Amino acid sequence: MGGDVSQRSTPGNWYARYTFRAYRQRDRLANVTALNSPAPAHSAGPRNSLRDVVGAYVALTKPRIIELLLLTTVPVMFLAQQGVPALWLVVTTLVGGTLSAGSANVLNCVVDADIDQKMRRTSRRPLPRHQVATKNALVFGLVLGVVSTLWLGFLVNWLSAGLALTANVFYVVGYTMILKRRTTQNIVWGGAAGCFPPLIGWTAITNEIAWPPIVLFLVVFFWTPPHFWALAMRYREDYANAGVPMLPAVATSREVGKQIVLYSWVTVITSLALWPVAGMGAFYPTVAIILGIVFLVEAHDLYARSKETDELSLLRPMRLFHYSNAYLALLFVAAAIDPFLR
């Protein structure tokens, strides 16, 4: 019959083929125009609302970290007071501590913006997502630092203000700028910045430094490596990709597990030193021993798993990380409750 009916040059087929080619050419031209033309104003997305802007600035302060820092401040105020401290003093100390810690965290985000965008855990922070301009974040962090120092100085005392400022500078300069990208022991020494809240809580009440807050300072100091290394084991590839020599990113899981066990033992032993130093009753050491046993069991379990596998799903380091948070919180709460039970 001379070929398929659909290919015959009838007026209907000719019109269909012509129309199809015309539409296809139109689509090609539209795509080229879209690629070469500037995007309309609305294509950048809706303008950020005030709520979005405020939320971005709050996120820069890392509220969850601040919560843990404040949790080691208030109980020490109860311990120093040997009872219930004045509410206004607790509130003003917490506000000043929040502003100071927020300042340090914001400035940390500014300095670490380049590596935050390389890590999955931090890639959604405001600076990598361009929700806040770097210059604005820098100004925000510095203003918070100045305000927090003046707030604590005038409303609490200048010793507490000086300690908060020291912690701020050490975290931003000592840890973030100097230690973090240069040594595997970065979090060991850099973590000292997070140990100041017990000192600040004590001095807010007494306006002097004594041995009990120093012991609690050391508890947090020795607790920080096993706490943070457990988290870093979970995100070790992130740290490796960002070029940060966090211990889990450069050492074997077995070596990290060994270090975690070592620091966990020192943490628990140091926590018991508060018993004689602060003249604690029976409640605190009992709680400290129970919490410490569980902490050591979790640390040893992680170490045992690290000797058999390097697979994260089998290592389960986040178990220790989450328990370490509970351990520190409950330990400090026990220190605050003990004076009421003597």
C-alpha cells in the first residue's frame, strides 16, 4: 500500500506535524529566554518576615548549648547560698549568662562559617544559609558581649562579669580561632570555656572563688571530652571533610573509645571530691556514685564495641552522648538539693 497510513502526506497529517514543530520551537525559545533573562523580583522567594529574622538571630546563639550552660549555673547558686538564693539575683545572673554565652556562640558561628557549610550537622545554620549577613552577625555577637559584661557587672558583681568575659574570649579566640583547626586535643583545652558557669554561679552569690566551684569546674572540664567525642564519632566524616582534626576524625574508634573511658573515670572520681570539699551530706555522693556507675558502664560499652567494629550503626556513640547530658544535669541538681537534706 506504499507505507504506514500515519506517514501519508494528507492535509490533516501535515497540519499536525506543523503544529507539533511550532509548539516545540516555542518551548525551546521560552527555555532560552528564561535562562538568559534576569529573574523577576518575586523569584527570590518571599521577603523574610520579622519572625524569620528574629529566629535566625536566635539560632546563631545556639540556645540548646546555652540551656546546658545555665543548668550548671543555677544549682551552684543554691549550693553557695546553702538554700534558696534571691530570685532577682538568679534571674539577673541567668540573663547575663545567656547574653554572654550567646555572644560567644554567635562569634563562633562567624569564625566557623566556612566549615559550617561543609558539615551536614551545621550546614543549616543561619550563616551558611545566608539568612543573616556575616557583618550583621559579627556586630550582633560583639554587642551581646558588651551588654552581657555590663549587665553582670552592674547588676551582679564585676567578678562574675570578668569570669563571663574570660570564658567568652577563651571560647572565641582560644578554641575557635587557635585550637579547633590545629590539634586533636582541641575540645580538651577549648572545652574549658564551658566550665566557667559553676564559677559564675558561685561568685554571683559570694563574690569570691572557693574550692567547691573549682571542683565543679574540673568536673565539667573532664566530662567535656567523652561527651563531645561521642557526638564527634557520629559526625566524624563531617569533621574530616571540613578539615577539622577532631579526634574521632583522625584516630581509630578504638583509640577514641580508650580516651573516652579514661576521661569518664577522671570525671566520676572528680565529682566525688565535692563531697569533702563542700561538706556535702549523704545525698549527693549517693547520687554521684549511681550516676557515675551508669556513666562508666556506657563508656566501657562503647569502648568494647569500638574494639570489634568501626561501623557507626553498631558503635552507637549517641547513647553515651545523650546519657552524658543527663549525667551532668542530674549531678548538679543533686548538688543543689543536698543542702536541704542535711
